[in-house]
Amino acid sequence: MERWRPCPCPSPCLPRIPKENPMRLSVFFMPTLKETPAEAQIASHRLMLRAGMVRQSAAGIYSWLPLGWKVLRKIQQIVREEQDAAGAQEVLMPTIQSADIWRESGRYDAYGKEMLRITDRHDREMLYGPTNEELITQLFRDNVKSYRELPKILYHIQWKFRDEVRPRFGVMRGREFLMKDSYSFDVDYEGAKRSYEVMFNAYLKTFKRMGLTAIPMQADPGAIGGNLSHEFHILAETGESGVFYDIAYDELAAKGEIDLDALSRLYAVTDEKHDPNAPNVPPPERLKVARGIEVGHIFYFGTKYSKAMNAVVAGPDGNPLVVEMGSYGIGVSRLVGAIVEAFHDDRGIKWPESVAPFKVGLINLKVGDSACDTVCEDIYRRLSAAGVEILYDDRDERAGVKFADMDLIGLPWQLVAGPKGLAAGVVELKSRHTGEKQELSVESALARLCG
RNA sequence: CGGGGUGUAGCUCAGCCUGGUAGAGCGCCAGCUUUGGGAGCUGGAUGCCGGAGGUUCGAAUCCUCUCGCCCCGACCA
């Protein structure tokens, strides 16, 4: 069976996206809920629980069930592809770290109770990593010795833990979360700025591929230090923070790649930093007010860690050079929740096709009816063979249950085959996004879905 | 970490005030009838009533302690 398809990216050297196996709902582990669990407050949390994507195991800690895991992997893969395309190289660093390197940077004591501290059997002080600057700096300094090996951008996608006092909003604000972190190493500020711009543009592409509008906001570098810093917020009505931005951003974004200098002149801030009297605030008719969810954060922090941890390379003149660093995060697991916040209605989720757990949901309205069974099996087989990710609802359930579940889990396309339609030679194709339904022959439906 | 809630069946919840040995709806299992947007009837299974201690002849219910979870705030991707 065809399990791989060419990557849709323009660049031919990108890896291929592994496809999801076709699946029958009669065997799929997807425990949907008709009622909303009491603990879930916001839409994405409610829907992710109801759709059987995740289950909480402790406060802010979740198991990912097949449906949720598929989405998480797709998001992860888009992030990975865009990082690779930008020239970053993937590594994998451990979740458990030694306290020693955190003492070198001075953060072991500075970091509060959010750091989960662990003692091993030999009484060594360990911790479950809340972030990885120390680890990557150590990795770099131990293995890179010359300026000629720079610039470098390394990244990893790994689980992290921050012992938040009050986890909430499901996977959007969990204690354990999957993050992509990139770290750039350059010989000077100019280089660091170029790395920053490369990541900046990679982020715009990454979020766009997920169907999201991501607005880079000027961010306070805060405790990390440095003077180049942007938070990427995606727009969602139920977003956690208010955002204000110049409508010119939308015009720029439509053009694709955005020039950082052009962008940095635009006004775009979250509500706590909004200053109506700031010099570059656009007039009211050009100031967009919306709500956003932070899904990425990039910043340049210079030599903060390289200096403290002695990450130096030999410069052109033979003298040691303290490397200039930046770090670039994307909340991968948080994005799952954020995308649901951005794309849902009162019936359920509406996945953008690029991250949908399956592309098509096939509903057999009357299991046991030989016409329905035959046609559905045929569709299932042919779409599977064509590499179209399909979830076939072959359960012996009532129509209403199937429609409700399919709307809930939000696959982009629903293909409905029932006795009445088949008698007339048609099946129904419904777009979950627009709600538009169309009756057409099996052949044309297949043609549409294979495209 | 401050403040406020809450814990009873897989899910949503009633019962607690006023102690007498556990319920409803949905879900699950079986059968029949249904069948194009979360069906109807009949029958059935499921609970150490979060845990420990105490009061009492008797505790889901009252008291003490404890743990989990949720909400507001502070904090954060």
C-alpha cells in the first residue's frame, strides 16, 4: 500500500511526510464523549477530550490517544521540515539533565519551583529539563572549536516539563509539553541577526502551512536578555491575550516572505504592552484589535550563556571568540490546542487539511445493507490505495451518531453513502469547513478526493 | 503560592442540610422494534460514595486530618 507521498513543499530536497494508515472506526481507539467532562473550560480542551484525542493523567499531564497523536505528529513534521529547509539541523537532547550545567549558567538557583528537581539513586541532583540552553551550549562548546564551523543552527523537538502552579486549558498550558527549540551560533552580531531572520521567516512559513495567521509581536526579551525578540501569536477568537497590530501586516503577509526591517517598523503588540500613545501606533481605522495565542517565541540573547559556560571558538586571528547565540521556540503540543481554538464550531473541530488526522471520513449510513457495504468497501480500498488518508465509519451505529462523531473529530471531508443516495447513484461529499454538501457519483467523489 | 470550590457508576449529576446501608439520564451488554443528524421498549452488569481516623447501635451524610482535581489571582510557551 502506498504510504508515502512527495512533500508538498516547493523545495525538492525536503523529507517526505509519512502518511497515516487508513483506519476503520470499528477498531480505532477513539473514545468520544457525548458530554463535556466537568474539568474542561475552554473550547479546545473540551473538544480534544470529547474527540478522544487526549486524556489527562495528572494535572497538566496528558496521554495522547491515536487521534491526537496523529495531529501532534503532523504538526511536528511541518515544523521539522521548515527547520530543515532553513538549514537547521536536528538533534535530540535528553529530558533529564544534570544540575551541574545549570550551576554553570547560574540558573539552577535562579530558576524557581517551576523546575522539577529530581535526585537519582546516588543522590546526584538532576532535573527534568524546562528548557535546553545549557545543554546545547555544552554540546556546542565541547565539539565546535573554530569560527570556520559557524554559523550553525541546531534544534530538537522534545518533551519538557515546567511545574506550573496552575496548569490549565488542557494541552495549551500543561506542565509537560512538546517543544521545538532551535539554537543559533554565530561569530558576531551581524551573523546572529541573519540567523534570527532565517528563523523568523521559517516561522512565518511554518504557521502558514498549518493554516494559521501568525503575527510576530515585539516582545519583551525579559529575563533572557538581548534586544531582538518576537512572540508569534496566532489569531483565535478565544485567544488568551488581546493583540493590537497594524493592518499593514496583513498586506505584507499576503506577499509571503516578510522583510524583518519592514516588519519591525509596524506596530504589533499584546495588550499588556499596548500603548495608544506610542509613536508608530496606526490610526484607529488601521489598527486591528484581535485575540491571540502565543505559539512561538524567538530571541537573540548574545553571549549570555556562551560567556557563562565558556562557549568559545578560535577566531580568524587565532584569538578566542565568544559565540553569539539565539534561541527559537515553537510550542508543538500547544499548537494542537491553539489550532482547535482557531478552527472549531459548536459541533466540533474543523481541522486544516495539513494537520488533519485523516483527510476523509467515510460514513456508511447503513452497515449490513449490501449496496452500502459494497460501495463503501470499494471507496475505502481505492482511497487507501491512492494514498488518501481515510477513516471509515463502518460501525453499526445510527446515522445521527456517525454524523455527530464525524463533525466532532473534524476531518476536512465527509463522504456519506446511504441507501437512498446509492439508489440514485450518488454519494454525498461534505466540506467540514464550509458545511457545503454536494451529491455526486462515486467516481467523481473519488476524483475530487484524490486531487 | 494566596483565595474559592469540588470529589458519589465510563460521562453529566442528584442524594449530604435533617445519619438508617446508594440513585437518575446518557454510555455499556442482551433481545425486539427502529434506521439520512447523538432513537424506542424490555431485561442486565457496573460503585471499598477520593483516602485515613473519629463520633454513633448505625456514616455518602456529622467532626478531624490528608490527597486529587477545578476556578479566580500571581506566574508562564
